[in-house]
Amino acid sequence: MKNSVVPSAWFSLGIVSCLLVLSGCLSPITLTRAVIAYDEAITESQSKQLLVNIARAQHHQPIHFTGVSNVAATFDFRFTAGATPALTGDASRTILPVIGGSVAENPTISIAPIEGEEFTKRLLTPFHEAKLTLLLRQGIDIDLLLRLMAKELRVNQSDGTIAYRNNPSDKAGYEMFRRVVLHLSAIQDHNSLYVEPLRIERSWTIPADSVTAEGFKALEQEYQVAYDAKDKTFTLRKQIEGGTLITNYDPNVLSREERTRLQNENEQGLPHDVTFDIRPGHVGGDWPLKGDFRLRSFNAMLNFLGLSLAEEPEHHIEKDHRTPEVMENPVKTMDLILSSSAPSGLDLVMKSHGNYYAVNTTGPQARWNREAFKLLSQLFQMTVTEISRAGVPSITIAK
């Protein structure tokens, strides 16, 4: 009996040891899978909310968002092990292992409506030009950016400024808007589009007797200081960054006076105006243009996309004959599918208002449409404020 029990005991001990090691391996694996699963669920929820709000905009209904403010999940790993003699036959002299285990997950998900005066103001306020500049520097097609973000084009002419709306119902305005945007896109395709802040020099003159020794030392750290003995004054100079300018030439090669003049013109516009200046002698210079794009709010973007489904559909616009060749010219800013039955083979589908809404991620414009929806999501993140983590209702999901 001794010879049969001892090996079985060692066998049971080995099983228990393996289980302990296995539990240590399962913990990080389970955690990783849970984090990825929650991340995918939250991302999908936000994407579907964007589609639902496009549907609401199509039906002229108020838009609304709900966000996940917090996810807390606890995991309980339990393993049990024991030994018992076999019940019948010669095996009764053998010790058999008894092994058990369980894994329990208890997530607590806090959700909150995204609402209130601050969020509503951000939703209705046109985007600042700095945000468009930031996105352009990520390599996003300027055609896609402006078609989604800009509500109108304002072109400077000798007799004043003419506005062209980015609205398919305004046939003449929409055609001009699209052609100018295509022109900039062609310049970008030829790697000749500059999106740079104007570097200008500002100067100030102050009386010398108004500056103390300590003050003079502080000024030298911030400014270039020149003393005029005749007038007994200090002239302070400093290089600063002005507004962003979209050009087909390097604005840094301009003279100091020219950059200052452009900056003064730039300052006459609104914070959500993006200035462009296309000059002869460079790529795209066969059609010289100067003016501004006036950006719109996130709310206006959703309305634009929603109305494009039926009331104000976009249509094809040919480039101007002076525009170089362009790589892409899709008919729609974002090709949305509206169907009474569930479409198949698409990345994301959402049912709302009795129909199915989806982004067309098949065909030759699949990449463009994915980029358009990704851009819409990024712009939403730039709009939404941080969701409060306190004082909000929570939903506990027990598994």
C-alpha cells in the first residue's frame, strides 16, 4: 500500500502545483482580453451613436450623445484541489486528485448623458482654424477635410469678397467650392501645399528711463533689445508665430514686410477662418486664388451628412481646367448607405428610424469613406468635454 499511495500523493501534488502556475498565467490573459473587449465595445458604441445622430439630423431631430465615464471590473480566480481514495476494486488503494476552479468577472460601467450648456456651446461653435491645421499636419487629404469641416468659401476679388456655400442646394456656390477645394487637393497631391504659421517680427519702443536694471535684464531674456541714445529709448523686437496660411509657396521666403501685411490681413478674419493664398509661378499657379474657408460646427457637420442622404444629395463636380491632375474626387464626402434591410459585408451597421444606416466600406472608395468616418470620430473627440466621473448613474453588469 505504501508503494501505491506515495506516488499518487506526489502525482496530486504535481497537479496542484500546475494549477497554481496556470492560475498565474490565466490572470494577465483574462485581463488583456477584458481590456480589449471593453475598448472595442466602447468604440463601437460611439461609432453607432454617430450613425444614429446622422439619422436624427436627416429627420430634423435633436442630436444627443451618451458616454461611458468609467469601467471598473474585478476578477475572482478560484482553484480548489484535494485527494480521495478510489471507491472500488484494487484502485481503492490509490489516491485520486479532486480538482476544481472558477473565474468570476464583475464589471461596473458608469454611463452618463453628454449634455449641458458647455457641451452644447462646443457642439454649436465652429471649429478653430488651429484644429484644421493640426489635422492637415497628420497627412489627411485637404479635400476631405474641407468638404466636411468648411461651410463656405470666401474668395477675395478686386471688387470685394464673394461667398460660395458648401451646400449642394446652392448649385453655383457648391460647384465653385468643390473646384477650389479640388485645386488645393491637386497641389497637395504634388507635395507642393504649405500649411505654415506666418513667422513675423513685432517691435515696441519704450522710454529708457521707464526700465529698471532688473527689468532690463528680464527684457533681454525675452526680446532683442536695442538702445537709441539720441531718443533715449529701447526698441524691443521678438519673433512670433502668426496665423496659419495655406499656400503653394514657402511663406518663409517672403520679406518681413510681406509677412506682416499677410498677418494683418489674417487678423481681420474670424478665429474659424482659414486663409489661403495661391500665387502664380508655383504648382497650381495657373489659377491664382486668395481668400478664406469658414469652418462650421460639429452640429452643422452632422446636419450636412444627414441631409445629403435625401434632401440635399451631393453630385459630381469636375475640376477646373486650370487645376493639375487630382488623385481622388469622390462624389460624396462620406458615402452613407440607407436601406430598409440589413446590408452585409460592411464594417458598421446601425438601425434607426426604421432603416439601416451604414458607411459604405466596399468598392473603390472604401478607403476614402473609412477615413471620412474616422475623421468625423476625431472631430467628435475634439468637441466633447471630459465626461464626469462623479455623480452619474451607473449600471452594474454581473456575470
